[in-house]
Amino acid sequence: MTDPIDAPPAVPRAALVQMTSGIDPEANLAVVDRAMADAAAQGAAMAFLPEMSLLLDRDRARSAAHIRREAESPWLQALQAMAQKHRIWLHSGSMPLLADDGERRVNRSHVIAADGNIRARYDKIHVFDVRLPTGENWQESAAYAGGGALSVVDTPLGRLGLSICYDLRFPELYRALVDRGATLIAIPAAFTVPTGEAHWHVLLRARAIETACHIVAAAQCGNHPDGRTTYGHSLTVDPWGTVLADGARTAEANENGYGLTVAPIDPAVVHKAREAIPLSRSRAIRNIDP
């Protein structure tokens, strides 16, 4: 594993915040505030939160009291104020909001600049409708509408492509983000333990290698108040597939309620990987007889 402290100061750093988010948004916001202060103190240019960083609650009736349309929700304003206070860019991971029609929810990411301005939004495209061999049954589509638009935005770390959790399993999405200029990709997640143990590391390394992008994947970790357990292991992976930082399962053990890993995001590594294996030049679609 590369030691992030050895990175030269000229190379910008990403801070991944690993959380055990619960059912109290105010408590989760307080954790985020502490983590952003820590990230800024360690010289990170941008902090990344996990999926559902501000509210992780599988009880849809209980969580409904907190979930509003974006324009009416206090959460985004709180995060904008934190970005300004700590003078650091922020990727919100994601938060549950009501869709504009007020019927179903959306799982939405935001990229917030250090001046507090929102630079990008993204609604999770692929909803998690699965029945696992363990008996776990997840039907996100019962409450959540899938998004329909890609999002890429310029940041201090490079051109960032946005995705969320279950999107990880659809490589065509990441190819489309690279076609739009992405040099790094955010994949905030709340992976289950069985799927995390089986697939998390290998899928993230595969997405990094096949896109020749840095991958920043902040994760939920541990035993949550709503009864679920998540895998942790927030990862930063370079375009060659090397794991630069792994959060393991540190969030639960941290008295401040989060784990933090900081890693360099060196644009020269992207260039080197794409020169070594020129996927964009080599890619071709040919008619092949059956």
C-alpha cells in the first residue's frame, strides 16, 4: 500500500470518510463536520462521503419524516456551510431526497466547491433490487426512482465522474464517463458484508484498470442503528489497479464516529496508464459472424 504521507505536496489528495451512519441526520452531520476538519488539516483538496451519509434507515415509514425535496431540505445547506468553513471541496456521497414530483425518492450525490457552490448533481441510475443467497432481500425500486443522466465535473483532483454503489456492477456506465473526459470516478457505497467480501475489491480494481482512472470509493462500515451491517473498506485505487488506501473497518472503532484515509490523486499516473495501454485507440466494434 502506498503511504499517502509520502506524496509530494504538489500532488492533490483525496480524503475518504468512512462512516457508520444512523437514523439521526443531525448526529450524522456532526460526524461529517468533524471528518471534514480532519481532512482539511491533513491537506486534502477534497473529501468524499459514503452513500446515504446523512441518513441510513431501512424503515421507510420512519425515515419519511426527514426526507424532502432538495429545495426544502436543510441537509444540503449544512454541507455547503461546512465546505466554506473548512475551505475544502466535498462530495456528499449521497442522500435520500424526494423527487421533484414528490412521489418517489431519489438517491442523489452533490459536488460542492470550497466556496459552498454546488458544482454537480447525480441521481443513482441503477436501483438495488436483489435477493442474496443469505436471504437478504433489497428492493430499492419500491421507494426510489432511478436517475437518467450522467454527470462529470471539473474538481481540484481532475475531471470527476459520478456514480453510486450498485452502479459499480455496470461497466458501460464507466466507459461513458471516460468518454466524457473523466480521469477519476467516485463510487460511494453502503455494500452489504456478503457482497463486499466477494466482490468489492475486485470490482473497484477492475473499474480502475478498464477506465485508466483513479477510483475513490468511500464506504459505510459496521453495525447500523437500522439493523443492517455494511462492509467498510473505503478504497482509493490508481489507474493501474494499485490500492493506494484501504479504510478496512475503522469507522466503528473511532471515537469520533468516522475513519479517514488520505491518498494522492496524481494526474501523471492517469497519463502513464493510458499511454501504456491505449484503450481508447485500441477499442473497436467489429461485425463478427455468429
